[in-house]
Amino acid sequence: MFSRERTRFGRSRGPAAFSMLCLVLIFALLACSPAPAPTTAPAVAPTTAPAAAATTTAPAAPTTAPAATQPPAATATRAPVAAATPIPPTPTFPVPATAVPGKKVVTWWSHWANEPLKRQVIETIVADYEAAHPDVDIILTWWDAPQLSVAVRAAMTAGQGAPDISTDVDLQRNVEAGWVMDLEGALPFDKYVDGVKGAGSFPGIKGVYNAQIGFQALGILYNPQIFDKLGIKVPANYQFTQDEFVDVVKKCSAAGYAGVADSVGNRNYPALFPIWAALTQMVGRQEQADYDNGMRSWDTPEMRQVLNWLEQLRQAGMWPKTFATMGIDEFHVYFHTQQKSCMLYVPSWYSGRAFKSVAEGGQDSNMHFGMLRYPLMKGTPKFNNTMWAAFESAYMIMKSSKNPEIAKDILSFMAQPKYGALWTALTLIPSAIKYDPIKDWPKDLKDGNQWQWWWDELNKVYGGMERAVGPGVSCGDFIDARTSAINEGLPQGLLTVDQAIQKVNAKLCKK
């Protein structure tokens, strides 16, 4: 359901707040059905998609971590490794508060309810902006992405209750619905890494519609203790072949472990991770994105090679028994604390979700995993040195905002180098905001060395690899078909490879 953490506590709540609460409860009822995929759209879904933009190269991850990489966090006290599954914080409804009299109010709905390090970055930005603008009151509410998608759509459809700023859930569809404000003239794009402007743009639609803060690269984690126990030797170049990877999964399954912890209980993409990695290696990030966005037929030799391999992996024991029900905040616990899987395909947002206190469902800092390169696919792939990458969740401004200029100024304020450095220092995720790692790095971080091994492992395994960011323009019918056939049907043996290809090809986007 919803999770919330407020920047304000203990305010009086008047009739306006009560009305807002009623609307929020309506959102809750909408969200209480099985968790919607993050691609939930406005009522009218587009039937065609414009041509995709070109691939861009993301900045490389830091080759060495600056002096400190982890901040103190009031809610992230370290605890011993838990014997049982940690119990996550109890979800609560985001209750709106009455604004401070005489101040201009900006409401901000943000994803990352269960990621305290990312919350700390955004809360710092909010506190700093309010300190610099004492006439502005920012009301910040935390959500998980699927429920936020439903709430934004419901509020914009109802014509009331929408935030001024929101995480860019369903960005393409919300832009096409005319609900999102153009930020092209509002953001200092010279302060961002290359590719940011394109990531918030859509062919055939003038403008830029989001403000970025981070980007992600897809990797593979493995449990060294389980590998040692099962006699699995990691190659010197950290890369198994396509067939060797199947053998690894078989050994894990025979010993009672899932091959990977990835599951699809509340997201429409985790089962796609191996496909993204393999196709990026075989055909490059641009063509991989064309497949993934429904811009080209899936009935090709390359795609059949990958999907047939995925079927081999399924039969070998790739997926957890809880594959269909376990959510994004559970499968990392399944990997690092329960240790029921050998491996985990996951983008670099892993650190934002897992590097928190054990009591919150986080990873004990003494548990060190290893990393692997993507399995080497047959046929001498041309892009073996390329990693799949994409920009993180970003922020959009809704056209219904009553204070649009202030909302724009907040997102421009967020683009300062010190916040780019703070993002990387706290979350251990690359920033989309340029910064000087010496001048801008925060000086007052505590326990900064406890995650140094993360940087060391990243640089050892992925150092020197290109991180390529691809376009994300698609169409709703195709995404629904991809979710049903590839994210759910094929991994559970509900469809054959031929049936899965037929299903997605029937909904390809019209160029």
C-alpha cells in the first residue's frame, strides 16, 4: 500500500485536509487491487509510438570512492544479521497536512518510500530550499511506485488533489495526456551529464518533461559462500559462458537454491533483466531498446537464441518458487539475508534498497557479495564490453500546479553539483548531476568506509566497461503484452517461446 514520511509533523488538520484525505482514501481503494505495473496509464493508451531516440553513453561509475561513502541516518542503525526475515516498516496512508499560514505551498509526491538513503538526499534538498526560501512550504510525501502511479492518474482525472511535483511515473503516457509541464526552459542542462535532455523528451512532442538525479547500470550479484559450498568456480574474467551459466543454475537448484532471486510480484520487468543483458551484449543497447519497446519483431535469430536460453534456465531452476508473488522489496532480502538464491540480476539501485538497517529489511554490512559480467552469449557478441544502463526515476511537474514557477525553481535548485555528489555519496548510485568528486563531496559523512568494498567490486568487475543508455519510448498495448508473455508467462512455463513471440509481435508499436 502507501508508505509515507513527512517533512512536517504535528500540524493541525482542517476541512481542506479532511477533503484531501478522502481523495487519498479513494486512491487507496484503487491501489488495493493486485499491485498495478509501473506502466499503468491514463484511461486512453496510445496506439502508436514515435521513432526511438539514439542511444547515449552514460558516465562511468567512479573508479575510486571518495573518502566517505555512507552517511549517518537516524533510521539506519546497524544491527546483527537477522535469523528470520526482517519485517519491513508498516505501510501507512500519506495524510496531507495543513500548510503553515502565509506560506506558498508546494506538494511533492516521491517514489522511494522504502529507500532511506535516497529519501535522505531529497529531504536535504527540501530542507535547504525551505531555508533559502522561508516563504515556501514543501510538503513531501513518500510512496511506492505502483501506488503512486494510481494516485497521480486518479488525481489528474478527478481534477483535484494532484501534487505540484511527482516522481515521473508513467511519464510518456502522462505527457501524451497533456498532464505534465514542459521543463525545457526551466532546467540548467549544462549541469547534467549527457543524455539527460533526451531522456525527458519524446519524438513528435516538443519539450523536456522531467528532471533527472541518478542513473543505473544492470549487473549480476552472487553469493561467494554458496558458490564455495557448491564448488562453483568464478572464471578469472568474472564471466561464465552461456552454457556454463545454465550449469551454475543447475548446481544451485540441485542444492535447494534458486538460481536468482528476481521475482515479479509487483513489477513488470525483473524477469526481463537477463534478456536486457544478453541482447545488449549481442546487438547493442539501441537495438535492445528497439526490441524492448516494441519497435521491431521479436522473431529474429538473436531474440530466439536469448529466449531459448531463458527457457533452458527456467528448466534448470532459475527462478524462486515465490517468483509470481515476491515483490521488489522482498527479493533482495531473499538474496542477502535469507540467502535462498545463488545470484541476483539487479541494476545499481540495489544499494538504495538494500543498504539500510537489517531491522528495515536491509543487508548486514558484513555480508559481502561478488559481481559477475553478463554471461558470454554464443556467436562472438559485438558488444561484450557494454553494460545496459538507464536513468533512474526522475521528477515531473503537473500542469495543475498552483505554484509552477516555484516548482520549476525547486527542480533547478536540485541540479547543484553538491546534490549530485550527495546522491552518489549516500546512495552509492551514479548521479545524473555533474560534480567535482573532491570539491563537492560531502565532508561530514559517518561510517563512510563500510561500503567501500562495493566500489572495489564494481571497479574490479565492471571497470572500463561502457554504460550505454537507451531510449524508452514505447506504446501501452505492447508493454502489456510484454509483461504478460515475457515477464510472467515464459518464466513460469505458461507459454512456449513460439507462443511468447507471437503474443508480443501481435502488439508491436506502429511507427
